[in-house]
Amino acid sequence: MTIIADRMTAEIEGNFVVFLIGMRINRWWKPWRWLPVGMAMGRMLAELGRTPAMGLLHARSYLGLPDVMVVQYWRSFADMHAYAHASSLEHRPAWTAFNRAVGSNGDVGIWHETFLVAAGQYESLYNNMPPFGLGIAGGLVTARGRRSSAKGRLGVEAADQSSSAL
């Protein structure tokens, strides 16, 4: 990937969702328990990558054994929820298989966190980086002018000034 040797920030139109999902290998000596979980995530990400209309904007996996995490950016919660519950797609059968094979036996931990982000209620900065994270999910612009500070990127400078006049 090409390194952008400049201060950049991400911009994305409208609301979006940041979804963190992961697994923890609690019993590494039982690969028949945790390997299917990891393989299912790979199939889901491939399926979503082939069909952008399902709403996944970008995903990136992070491996730090015993933990594995995927950061996902979604166009909407409705899109993400529809994918998770569609019986004809990869997630629902994988979830059913996990519950049958592992459930709550302690072999493999799974988790997720969902963040609904309102338009303009985020900020980012990238310097000497290839496109990354929200910069891929949305787009990158130079961090100049009002975008040169975190307050400016969040639009709180004007709010701070107007509240001090009260």
C-alpha cells in the first residue's frame, strides 16, 4: 500500500456503525473447537466482500493470540442486523453450529461490541500511513484548516466559543 506522507483524516457521509467482534482461544489444545469459529468468520467476511450491497464498508482482522478481533464498519445497524439474521447467509448457520459445538463450555470465548456513530460524531488522524480503518470505509481528506485539530474535526471549537458567550 502507498504511504501518504501527510496528515489525513477520515470523512464518511451520514451515520455508520463500528462493530468489534472477536474470539478468545481458551483451550488451545482443542483446535476442533476454535478452528471452525475462525474459519466461519473468514467465510462471512468473504461473503460480505463479494456483496457490498449488504452494507459492510470495511473490515480488518487482528491476531494476537489467544485473542482474534475483527473491526468492521457498517453503513447501518439495520444492514448489520439483517445480515446476522438471514438464514440463507453464512452467519446464522455458523452461530447455530457454534452453539451446538461449544455453547458455554469454556473452550472458545466469543464477544462483540456495537457502536452507533452519528454523523460528524467521530474524529481521526493518520500521518505517514496507508489508507486505514475509517479512512478506507469512508474516505480520506487532508487534515488542514478546521480539520487540523481534534476539536476542529469534531466541530466543537465553535460550540465551545458560543457557550462561553452565554
